[in-house]
Amino acid sequence: MKKIIILLNLFIALFTISEFGMLAQEGIPQGTEKIIIDGQEYYLHKVRKSEGLYRISVSYGVSQKEILEVNPSAALGLKEGQLIKVPVIKGRNSTEEQLNTGQYIYHTVEKGQTAYYISKRYKVDLQDIYENNPGSNQQLLVGAMIKIPKKDVVKHDQSAIEEGYHLHKVAPKETLYAIARKYDVDIRDIIKHNKGLESGILTVGSYVRVPVKKADEETVVEPQLVDGSEDAIYIYHKIKSGETLYSISEKYNARSQDVIVANSSINADDLPLGYLVRIPKASIRQAKKQDPFKDAVLIDHKIRKRESLYDVEKTYGVPAELIEKVNTSSGIDLNDWRKGMIIKVPSKKWVEDYYESIRIVETDEAESGTEDAFAFEKQACDTYDYNISKPSIAVAVLLPFNVEATKAINYTLEEVDGDTIQVENEKRKLSNRSKVFVEFYQGTLLALDALKKEGVNVDLFVYDTAPDSNKVKQILNKPELRHADLIIGPAYSSNLKLVSDFSRVNNIPMVYPLSTSNSELENNPLLFQANAPDTLMIDIMAQKMIQQSMGKRLVMIRTESKDNAFEQKLSQLIRDKVYWESFKNGQVPDFVEYNFKQDDLVSMERMFANDKENAVIIPSMEEAQVNRIITTVKGAADKTKTPVTLWGLPEWMKYNTINPEDIHKLNGHIFSYYAVDYTDTINNERINTYRSWFGTEPMAISPFFQTASVNSNLSRYSLWGHDVTYYFVTALRNYGANFTHCIQHHQPHTIQSKLDFVRMANWGGFFNRGLYVVKFNPDYEVTIEEVE
């Protein structure tokens, strides 16, 4: 048998299968034979008419990516009669029994998904996924297909069931009303379970949680296209549980006999649920009066200190008279006016529609149906004016300052006249356990100084959460905390659920400022994670490196650490993106992967192209390995005289062993979450203020290629504290209590961090995807570029 040698491993990340797409194997064509090439067993498949990769992958129980790895040319299209190899994978498709039992669902892993996440989606035990997919307990690679044992999985077009919800993927041109009709639920119920939709924005490709109706509530539903609408003769009404033609007549104040005659085709004693009945307009004696404010589109507003009804009227541009009426309709007594109270304010568009309806017709139109009365509209982000009343913004900071630990190292016990007393040390110092959080707090004070100069009033409440969760519970029971506009904290994940639950129940936005792990992000739509999760950021970094390297030779240099999970994951991601970007443009990638060997300068030189620029990626965060590779790359570039751009990871900025001159010579492009532009006037003004206040230097976590330890004299977290505080207080100033709906527009001045928050899902919280590329040019200049 002819030996086939594949010089490059081709990996293509195909994202054509939706997150919840369920693949059922249909079996292989009769007569399909197996072959062995270089020790690997394959099915030899003959492409049939109109057959594509997706259908073949379903039939054989493999992913499209796995087929393309061994058939690179298939990425450019398939032809009828073409022979392609399909890998035989033990435990999945190696026997006819495995191919035809239909006992499994095959799921293609997408960005950010974990084995736990997938087990929840398909309602299977996590251990079942581990047992059927060796290695899945360590990591899942984007584009890989995993085997899920079938249980009670419900198929519902573009949805899947998740703990009482349909998960519906929004299609192009699909509206929220269409989704509500599809599942026969009220649009308000969808918004209630997807706080992100309160902004009025429904994004194509995003997922929406739709509450699953209980079996005893389900009805036979006709399309609701005309429910509640009317023509020249009739008003149309959808029959609900318990209704009769008589009760419907009463509802519309119509003559019952006329309604019965108009619907003679149905059995008046057994009305079918969901059926549309006709109410003759001529039979309506007088329109039944309804509460016109019942279905008003309302905005929640938290009353601030010294704020009056007149202030609210000016803030929203809505008459005080209507504010009073909608609150009365909602059961809210404005006579109980107090700071922190939540009142209802009708949207400006609804007010305009209300007055227009009065002008056109005096009869109430509330019976025209939910879709006519409820407006799913994009929230305005330019109506709030802080300067009208300049209310104080209440900010609560919950961090483990560990005051007792600092006291302990600043006082000594001495015997004086037979008594033991505490004597303060001459030179005060901070406990190492306190230093990070005190620095963050100093940055908060710096931000408040800038805000004060801008005319913003802030009430700051600072709480020491040390030593444990019991202290956090005590703080959360303080009455003033319920009236906070913003919570910054906690620092540790052990306290996160406590504070997150408090935030959600009391409708207070919170910022999780330091940790990268977050178990509550999916549960709290008011939670902001300031430190970006690694799983998201490596995807953004890989995409940036590939895009910037198009037209160049891309050389990925692997370290000698074969078992490093992070390096393996990032390397796989880079391979996927290289071949995907190339093949979708009909190009063959110029990509070389090299396993580094110490002192192998000759092999390194051969990796570089002489006729084009070379982009070098080292997907590692091991300092010793990275330093050795950089030194060798520098030697090879000098000897071959070839232009090189070296891409590096954020952790590299902390490596003392890296020679900054080498980074400049190699035109280093290093990713960083932090970067300070010292040519910026505002930055210099605020940094100088900090220096004068605290007598130390604030840095972007650490200087370039240096480690700033907790024992250093540098202030590592003060600028981070400034940026987080300034970002969120200015959001409250610019957009008010509903700033979460407008966060995509918020771009205030920050000193060291690009804060760019997006929702993780329509029902979940926000994470920060802000990132820089710091460019070390060969002429020894340093420039900073934001990653878009």
C-alpha cells in the first residue's frame, strides 16, 4: 500500500455546529472499506452527490475538523466521487455497533465551554462525559467532538433545555415577540429571566433563556398574529383558560348574543383554548374602562439623598403627574418618599404614545394585546443629566484590609512601672496581607479626588472584610449597605457568593475587582468581573497574532515542556486559527511549528523565511524556557539578517531574566492588561498627585521585565484601584442607576487599564475584555496599542 506522508498537521476550527446542535449518526454507506495508512486506520469514503462535510461527519461520528486534519484539500470543497479518509476512532466509530446504535450525541466544543458546562446543557453526569471521552477531565479543545451518552435530551429547533429554561439561539431578523410567540410565553417573562434584554438590544447569535411552561399550563396555541388586533368589523380575542363567550362579552362590554352569533362555528359550551373569537364592534355598548397605566413601560429609579419628585421629573423628562399615576397603579405609595426607595418612571416613548392615544381616541386600548401595550425598545442612554440635582453616589468598598494584622506589627508590648502597655513603633509599616488592598484603596481615593474636581458627589463607605466570611455577613447586615449605588469587592472567591446574592436581591451593581475566577458570573446580571478570565483572553490574543501575521511566515516555537496544559491549549488554538483563516481565504498557510532544542541555532535559522517577514510565537509562560528561546531567536535573526516580530504573553512583563534589549531588537509585541502612557497630561497630573500624597511610585502592576513583589516600595495596585473606581462612578454619573444598559458606550479616561465590559450571556453578568499590545520597536521606542 502506498505510503502517504503528511508534512504538516492541518487543524481547522469549524464553528458551523451550534452550541446545542445534537448529532445523531445515520450510519455509513454499504460497502465502505477500511484502509491502514502509516499505521492509522481509516474508512475510505466515496463522496455522494450534494454531500458535504457536515453530513459525512454525522454519518461517521467524527467532527468536520477531524476529517479535515487528514484531508486538507477538502477545505476547498468536495466533488461527487471523490475519495476521502475518515479516521477510525476506538470507542466511537470503530465498529458497526458503535456507528449504528444511536446511543450517543456528538457535540462540537465551542469557545469557553467546559465539560461541566456541557454536562449541564445535556443533563448528564459529569463523570459520564469523562468516562466516554478520555482526557476531557484535563481540558477541552475548541472544535473537538466529544461523545455524550443519550438520556432525556429534548430537541426544540434552535433550543436546548437548561434547568427550567429553553435556551434559544437568536436568528437573524428574529424579534423578541417572535420568540415569545414560538414558546407561548409573555414577553415580560423572557425579559425577567434575561436582564441583559432590559437594554432593548437583542443580539443575533446570542442565547435567550425562555421559561419552560409547566405541563398543566400548556394549551393548544394558534398563531398569535392577530390576537388582540382588529379590523373594520371585529376585535379578535384569544380564548384563555376558564373563559366563556359570556365572560368575554362582559370583558368587552358587548352584547353576548351578538358575540355568540359571530362565532357560531364553535361550541359555546366547550371553547378550545387558544382559539380566536370575534367580537363585533357594533355590539360594544361602551368601552370598558381599564387602568391606562397598567401596561406602561417602566424604569426603576432609586431615590437619592435630597432628591425630590421634581428632580426625578427633570432627570427623565417625564411629567410628575404621570410618575405619580404609574406608581399608584404599581401599588407604590409616594407619600413614603425616602432615600433608597425604588419608584417607577414611565419611559419617554411610552409617555409620548400615551398622550397620542388620548388625542386620537378616548376609548381605552389596553385590550389590544400584550404586544401592542408592551414596547421592547432600546433604552436611551442620553436622557440622564446628573447635573440637574447632583445626588451623592454611594460607593461601598469591601476588602480585607486586615487592620488587626497591621496593628500587630506596629505596636510592641513593654513593661512600664509594672504595667504592660502597647507602644507604637517609630516607623509605621503595612502588613504584607494588607498591602495590596491598601494600595487599591489609595487608588480609589485618587479617583475620588478627580471626581470631586469634576463636580461629582460621592459618599464612600469602607469595610474591612478580614478575617473571614462571618465578618462579611455582619457587614451585609448593616442598613446603610442596602442603599449603596455600587459595591466594590469582595477580594476572595470564598466571600463572592455572599456578596453576589446581596447584590442581586437588593438590585445593587457590584465589581469583583481582583480575582480571575468567578463562579457567580452566570447567576448575577449585576456582577462585573474586572480581571479578565484566561479562557477568554487567550482566544483574543491568538486571533490578534494570526490577523497581524497574515502574509508573513508564522513560526510557533514549542518549549521542551511537553505536558504543560496551558501551552498545549494555546498551541492548538493557534493551529486552528492559522488554518481556518488561510483556508477560508483559499490560501495555503506559511506556518512552521518547531520543537525547541537547547543550542540548536542551525535548526532555528532554517525555520525563518528569507523573502518575507517572520512572526515568531512562543506559547509559553515558563520563564526559564522563554528566556532560552528568546536568546536563540535573537542569535538566529542576527545571523540570517531576516526581519522578525516576536509575540509574547502578559506574564513575560514580570520576567527579570529577559533582556529588554533583545525584545527591542526582535520588534517585540507583548500583550498586557496594563500599560501607562506617560506622555498623557491627565495621567501625569494624577500620578504626580499620588506621589505627593503617598511618597511612592504607582506602577502598572510592575515595570517592564521586572517583578515588583509585595515587599517592594512600588505601589502595584493603586492605579488599578483608580481605574476601577473612576470607571464605575463615572458610569453612574453619566447614565444613572440603569448604567448597566449603557455600559457599551462608556469610555472614560483610565490611567493603566482598558476597561471594556460585555455580558457573558443575556441572563449573566459582565466581564472585562480590555487588552493592550505593548510594542518594543528596534529604535528603542515603546508604543501602546489597544486590542479592538
